[in-house]
Amino acid sequence: MIMLKWVGRFIYLIFVLLASFFVMLTGASNGYTAFIKENMVGEESNLPEYLKGLSTLEYLDYIQSDPFYYVDEGDHPDVTFKMGIYAIGKTFGDEKVDGFLIYIYEFSVKDEENNVIDDPSLQINVTLDRETYKPGNSENLYDEITVTYNPDQTASLSYLALYDAKDYLKVPDEEDVFAHITKIEVLYSVGDKNSNGTYEYLEIPLFVAANNITSESPGLIKVLDFEIDPVDYQLRSNFSEPTPSESELTTFGLSTEQFNLNRYNWYIWRALIIYVLVIIVITYFLFFHKKVMEKRRFKKIDTTSQTRTVTAESIFKEPDQNEKDGK
């Protein structure tokens, strides 16, 4: 019986520890959403501020102020679309790597009835020439990357960051060999959703860029000769040190500005404090409440017993001799 109690307590402890991990994730997610809402929502076209926000979220070493690749389709009769690709740098452990960030903004499209759909949901599909990308907790490598932008979700952003690092663009077991993008395709939704509540995307892309398509290929906006030259984003080889100097930052138009995230750590602490208080209450009722109530009951019974004993002694007590003699 005692052994079973200890097994139960151990299982309970494991549950508390695991649950605390998810509580921390929830707090971090709430802080992430709050940061975006306070610093990035409404700033999509204010590129310096928005890129500063993306740099903060990605923990970048630097980001290029002006894109090395740019698409602007503001004059298209049915579509508004802007895309910039920026050189970035990031540190993974002890390794400092190059990378690039694709940012899509100011996009709208007309539906079949010629009504403008502002801020539609997007699905960004990127194709690589090698299988190097590992999404989430997957064990497999893929040559296709998909990012979904949902305007009704604050934490959903229309960008994709890729790095010359393991599980991104670095080819496994090969030294300094990296995958290249062969195609960028952006699908859009007019707002229709399927039975699962997710957006349905039209087959004709809003935007497609590749080096193996023709003017007859489907797509509202097409870039036929698309190619990213690694020289445009692999900037670290130009620095005298792994970390660029102030003069090098200026020369290559790089920004290291980021927002301070310390105030958003409060969301994690708040979640943990509430969780600890709840766990204290649950633990008390599971393991201590019964014993406390039993002690109180025994104490009450003992007190009542003593009172009865004193009362009985008073009733049957022999009268004092002096009282008998009237003295």
C-alpha cells in the first residue's frame, strides 16, 4: 500500500513537471503575440520598424536594410504585391551563418466579381534544388517549404527566413554546400474555408518566380528568370571578423537594431505564478486536506472528552470537609 502511494506521488510529480513546460510555452506564446500586436501590427509598410521586429523575432545578428531582390506590382490592374529578399546573419551555437529573409507585404487581389480582397490569406511555397529542409520535429528532409499567412491570426506573419545551416539549406555530409531556391510560389484565398476551418487556396498562383516557367505558365504575376545568387546574401566572407564592424555594417547596409524583449518575459512569469498557485491548491487537497481534517476532528473530540471529564468530576466530587462543617 505504501509502495502504491509513492508510485502515485511520483507520477503526480512527473505530471506537474511536464505541465509546467507547457505552461511556459503558453506564456511565451502569449508574450510573442503581445510583442507582434504592440510593435508590428499596422507597421507592415514601415519597413525599418517591421524589419526590426522580424530581426528581433528571429534573433538575427543583422538584417539588410534594403533588399537585394525586389518585386513591386503596384501597377497591376488586378493585383497589388510587393516582395523583398534581404540578406541576414544569425548565430547557431558557436556557428555564425549567412541567410536570407523573404518578406511579402502590401498585397491585395480582385475576385471574379472585381471586388478587391485586402490582406487575403496566403500560402507561400518555396522549392529547393536539394532535400535539406527539416520542418518542426520531422525526421525527414524535404525540398519544399510551406509557410501560411492567416490575417485573422495576430502571430501569423508573411515571411520566411532560411539559413546556410543544418536543417535549412546546408547539404548533409558535404562541406560548404548549400541548396538553392528554384521556385517561389504564392497562392491566395478569397476567404473560403473547408470543413476543417482552414483556408482553401486557388490553383492559379498570385505570384510565381522560377527559371523554368514560361509566359504561358499559370500565375497572375510571373518572374521568368528568377535566380538568387549566393553572393548577394553570403556576406560574412566579406567581413574581417565573424562579427561585422561598424564600418562594415555601414558599407553593406546592415542593421543590428532590435526591440527589447525583457518586458515580455513577464507573460512567462505570470503563467508560472498562476500555475504554481493552482498546483499548491491541488496538492493540498490531494495529499494534505484529509490528514488536516482528521487532525482537527481528533483535536475536537479530545477537547470535548476533556470537557466531559471535568464536568463529571465536578458533579461527583466529594464536598470539602470545611464545607460540611459550615466553616
